[in-house]
Amino acid sequence: MSETILNQIIETEREAVRIEEDSKKEARELIAKARQDAATILEKSRTESEALRAEILRRARQDLEAETKAREEAVEETALQLSRSAEEKLDAAVQFILGRIVDLSGSR
């Protein structure tokens, strides 16, 4: 009977070793899978962040272009107004000078 018990113990130990080896193998496979999943997630995150960065940059450029165009239009409008004002003042100055000349000529 003790031989039977001894054989059972040996068999149980072999089974324990096999279970331990299977567990270690499964753990290595799980770790490898986790690393692979992490690399996939990281790559996906990089791709998404690059796309987001590009979109933000595109929008910022559009906003800057719109702001620049608006400022250019405002500057052009101001320049046009100044030019009109200068023409009006020039006309008034010419009329003033002509009036002075005519007055001076008329009094002689």
C-alpha cells in the first residue's frame, strides 16, 4: 500500500510540475499578447494624435488666414478713406488758393 501512496505522490508531483509549466507558458503568452496589444494601442494613439495635431494646425492656419484677410481689408478700407479725405482736402485747398488768387488779382 505504501508503494501505491508513493506512486500517487510522484504522480501528483508530476501533475503539479506540468500545471506549473503550463501556467508559466500561459503567463508568457499573456504577457506577449499584452505587449502586442499595448504596442497596437500606442501606435493607434500616435496615429490619432498626429491626425488631431494636423487638424488643429489646419484650423489654426485657416483662422490666421481669415484674420489676416480681415485685417488687410480693414487696412485697405482705411487707406481708401484717407485717400478720399485727402482728395477732398486737396480740392478744398485748391479752391481756397484760387479764391485767394482771384481776390488778390481783383483788388489790383
